Amino acid sequence: MGCLRFSLVRITGLITVLSYHFFQTEYTGGFIGVDIFFTFSGFLITALMVDEFSRSNGFKLMAFYRRRFYRIVPPLFLSVLLVVPFTFLIGKDFITNIGQQIAAALGFITNYFEIATGVSYETKFIPHLFVHTWSLAVEMHFYLLWGLVAFMLAKMVKASIGKSEKATQVFRWLLFSLSTVMVIGSATAMYLGTNGLVDFSRIYFSSVTHIFPFFVGSAFGAITGIKSILPPFKKLIDITNKYVIIGVTSCACLALIELGYFLKFNQLFTYHSGLLLATFLAVIMIVSARILHDKTPNTNEPKIITFLADVSYSVYLFHWPLYVVFAHLMHNWLAAILTTVVSIILSALSYYVLEPIIAGKKAVIGHKQITWKQIGVPFSIVTVMLIGVTGYVVKSAPNMSTLERNLWLSGVYQDADKINAIHETVLADTNAGDTTTIPQGVSIIGDSVTLGTRAYLGDHVADSTIDAEGNRTMNLAYQVMIDQQDNHTLREYVVVCVGTNALDDYAEQTMKIVHNLDKGHKLIFMTPYNANADNTYNSTKLGNLERKLPAKYKFITIADWGKIAPQHPDVFDGTDGVHFGGRPSGDILYARVINQGLKDAQETPVK
């Protein structure tokens, strides 16, 4: 293999993913590393399929599945067993439903498990330890589907054409054509599916909408092959200068790294164009590396590059759960370093020793061979012990995190309060017959952050009612306000604590609240806060808009949570940067900001 050939592709993917997970607020688009891996896998698998058909005039499906099994499953199984003991270092919130997470990971359905349980904004408070295995699920789905398709196509071509160079070309172009169709279908599904969404997780996780990078790689892999090469591509290799190819490879690599600074998970552009752009940059890098392979046949790559490429898959498996643990025990930069070191050590052990032995091969360390006979007994004992530890952790894991339990209880109490409020309103209307008087007190309309601290607010914001709900957007808050106005339950002071889930129409919906609030009320906007948000986020833009309103509308006051919250980072230590999970210091600060807003509103006129 040539110098810095495919290894550089794998390492680029790994570095971007690690950078994203370690420094998410700075390197916001590093998730494209997964798409680099997807594209490379599609390219390599399909190129090898073409080579196999050219060599044998067929495609052995079970052999293909067996190779994929030994490459993917043992490292995944080992990573689960070796990582779970680290969870004893952190609180039980982090192992909430870990049994289901492990089952989803080993069953290669994590992506759909996350869609079913992890899409709501609240569950991001405690990151799932095995959420990163969603990509393995998509990869496995691709292998199962594409392997079966290749097998059927090989059978069909062999039966109709026989063994010839023409048969290989037909097989090649059938793979290319089907790959192209799949790219168009999947990319279109992602493009259309993201319109109007606040949380893009279900589109990002879905195999249907995120499988297109595999097929982009497949299309080019079908064209190039590894050993079975089309004449036009062979001619391109012959006439291309290796230094030009090195330059193209380097430029594509740098462009991918730079794109990681530009893209953001919650931006529509990412799903309409960004991921597709990353995929095609990855293809340029892969094809260039493929040409470089033939241009430098006698050049060996540095051993460190080979090593990092070899362990890249296992490092991906180990790094995320280890980082979640270490990041809650120490400073982020130290957690990143320790995660990287421990992940590489465990990955080297897995790749060079355990995986070969599990596959029935000899492991080689330096010049020394290690066989099952030598380590079988201690390996089995340690494995049984780790399975026992994992079973204990699964059995002792809570079904709900502290935040989820807090939100659930708050929701129950809120429903009970609504029923009581309706009953009291009916009695008041029956007795007084007067529905024109605005009730005194405070009506708080909020989202999941408000819901999480609802019990504390009820006791510490005088004469208040609270209507809060997870994932509430401004248009939904508007509807709550209108319903309360129609039912004559909207109080004099109206506090709107919504905005973290701001949609693109945040300005229009905010002004609807301003214009359609009945006369006689005072309006207080609680600006949103998200520690991960920059100036491009709708929530940030909404906060800026809200701060400008009091100059024009004298009945509006600002409770500036978006300004006060970042001055107290301890409140959000170990959280998603939005919720504080019933943490007393967060409850106190949140109520203080609302009460200050209400105090300021006393000096303003009613609408």
C-alpha cells in the first residue's frame, strides 16, 4: 500500500469525531467524521465486491457476513464489557436504562432506540453511554442490505452472461446504478424530512435518511475497484502526477477539517447540503488515496499512521463512554487526554490480541505469538467476571434519571393544578357572573426548563400559576396564552419562559404574543439560555429580539436568563447546558431572575 493512503482517511474521520465530542462548542461540525467513515466503508466494501466477482465470477454472501461479523461484533462486545466497570466512578443517573442501551448496541438498533427514547430534548441531559453505536447500526444495516443485493446481482449476471470480462463490467455498472438510486432516495428523504424540525435527531439517526454516504462511496468504489480497474481509471492513474495527488488528498483533508468548524448539528443547511458536501469531499480524499496507492507501490507509510488506522474503529467504540465518565470527574481538557490514552491502550489490546484470538487466529506482539492455549483460561475468567459486573450494573440501573423523574412529577402536579384551576374558575364564574376582571397574580408559561423547576417556582414566585411542557416552542406558548385569555384565567403578569427550542419563525410568533395579549396585562419575556449556542442559533437571535422590545412596548419587561445564567456555570456543570435537573442552586437562580423581572414590571404600565 502507498504512503498515507487509506489510513489517512480513517484517521481524519476519527480526529474529527473525537474533536467534536471533546470540544463540541468549538468544533461544532465534527460529526462529519462519521460520514467520512460511512463513505470509506461503502467505497471499500463495494470495490472488494467487484474484485471478488472479477476473480471468482461470484460473490459469497455468508463469507462476506462472516468477515463483517468478526470485524464489528467482537470489538463492540469487548468495549461494552471493559467500559461498564468505569460507571462505578459516576452517579447512577448515567446508567439509566443502560440494559436497554447495551441491548440496542449489541442488536444494532441503537439508531432507532435513540429515535424512540432519545429525541426529546430532556433526555439529552444525561448522555447515553452507548449512543455513539447508532453509526454501527446504520453500518450493519448497509452491510446486510448491500451484501444481499450484491449476492443476487452476482447470481443474475452469472446466469445470464457466464464468466467473462463483460460479466464483471455488467456487475460493476449494476452496483453503480443501484448505488446512485440509493443516494438520490436517501439524500432526498433527509432533505425533505428536516423541513420544519427543531430537533434533527430522528433524521440524523435514521438508516433511511443517513445511509446515502455509504452509497456515494459504493458508486465510486464500483467504478475504481482495488485490483479490478476500469481502463479509463487506469489511464487516469498513469497520467497523474503523484505530487498532484498528494496535494489533492491534502486539500480534501483540510477542507473536511475546516468544514467541521462551519457546520452545526441544529442548522438546516447541514442536512440540506452540509453532510452531502462532506461526503463528496471524503470521496475526493478516498479516490485520491486510491490513486496514490498505485503511484507509490513501494513506499511504506509510517508505523504510527498504520497503528492509528488499525485501532481507529475500536477507539471510536471506547472513547465516548469513557469521555462521559472522565468529563464528570475532571476538567474537560484532562478528560479528553485521558480518554484518548485509555481508548488507544484498550483498542490496541482488543485489535492486536483479543480479536485475532476470538477469530481463531494467532495474535502477534512484536515477534512473539500468542495463542488461545496461552491466554484462554485467564481470558475466560476475566470475561465471566466482566459479564457479572455488567449484569449487576444493568440490574441496579434506574429506569429514570433524576431530571426525567423531576419532569415527570412536575407534569403530574401540573395536570392536577390545571384540574383544580378549571374547577375554581367554573365556581367563580357561577358565583360572580363576571368574566371581565383580569385575575391578579402571575401566569408563567414555560418549556422543559421551567417544568423541571416547577415545584420550586410555585413556592417562591408569589401568587403564580405555571403551565410548562417539554419541547414547547413560541407558537405553542402563544396558544397556551390565548386559551387562558379565552378562559379568563390569564393573570395580570404574564411570564413567557420559552425559546430554547426556537423555530425559524421565532420573530413572527413572538410578535403574535405581543400584539394579541389582551389589554390590562404586563408581559415579561424570560430570555433563553443554551451554553452550546452561539450567535447563529435561533434561541440566541430570539433573546436579542426580546431585549429590544421594551424600548417600543412599555408594558414589556425582560427577565434576562440568557445573560444571568452564563455567569453561574456551576449550575450547569455536568448537564446539557440547558437544564439543571432540579439542582437547588439552579432552582434558586431561575426563580430569582423571574422575581427580578416581576419587580421591574411593577414600574411599567399595563398594556
